[in-house]
Amino acid sequence: MIDLSGIQQIQARIAEIEGEFNLKQQNLPGLDFASKLQQEIDKNTAAAASKAHAAQRVDGTKPVASPTHAEKAGKAELANPDLAQMIHQAAQKYHVDPKLVSAVAEVESGGHQDAVSPAGAVGVMQLMPETAAGLGVDPYSAEGNVEGGAKYLSELMNTFGGDVKKAVAAYNAGPNAVKAYGGVPPYAETQDYVNRVLDIYR
């Protein structure tokens, strides 16, 4: 057996000192350490298990949080610093507002170079290969795609006398359609597109 007489003597002496100085009765340091440690371990284990359970779907996969509207807005620049730099450089080169280029990039592709439309438009700015060829850029590189988009927007702004709404509509529907209707064509897709771009741009 372990001899506890030494501990008992210490406890007695502490009690005596506490009595002399009117101190509150306290346990010896470390006596309840094991139980407190076990309580903390149990508490942390339970919290971790609860968190892990909440992070699992029925099929065993982890859920992916959906981005909020605020996160979606302008993510073309915020989520990718390299893309933001490309946009600013191209916008400066072709004298067009970088915020407009960013807004178009966001609506066109969400800022993704690997985006491809059913019609065959590619990249961040969703350039048709023939349009890109006419602009003298490589649409399959992010830098060339962004530069082509900024250059095309600049040309459209010049064509429509700086009218952002018409330039954006022409980016989607083509300049001839905008000229034919004297403004945003009565196509639901184009009207929705213009509204989305201008909402981000403003």
C-alpha cells in the first residue's frame, strides 16, 4: 500500500495555515486534476463528434456551402488576384472601366477560364473563336481572353458613343442587333444579361 501519511500531514498543515489566516478551505493542487482532465477530454470528444456528424450528409459526403449573393458579386476579382490584375491591365490598355470588364466577366463565366458555352464561346469573357481571331487574341489563355474581352468592350463603347447599356447589350446580342433596335434588343436573354451586368457594375 502507498503510505499517505505524508500527504495527510501536509493537508493538516495547510488546514492549520488556512485557519490561522482565515482562508477558504481548498483542496490540494492536483488532487482533482485527473477528474477535471477527463471531463475536458469527454467534452472535447463530444463536441468533435457532434461537429463531424453535422458535416456529413446521409450519403457520407461533406456538404459544400453555397456562396451568398454578396460573395458571388465581384468574385471574378476577389477570388482570383491574378485575374484581377489581368482585368486591370487590359482595362487600362484599352481605356475601359475595369469595373465594367469585371462585371461582364462575372456574368459571362463567373471568372472561370475553363467555362465553355453551348454555342462555343470560351473563357473568362466568353469569346467566340472567330471574334477572338478578329481581335487578335488567343481565347484559350486567360490573359488573351481577358484582353480580347476588354478590347471588344472598348470598341463597343466607341461604337455606341460611351453608352454602357448599349455596349453591354451588344456584347451579348451583337452590335447589329443593338443598332437595328436602337437600344437593347427585345430578347429576354439579352435584357436579363444587361440587367445583371449593370447591377454588378453599379
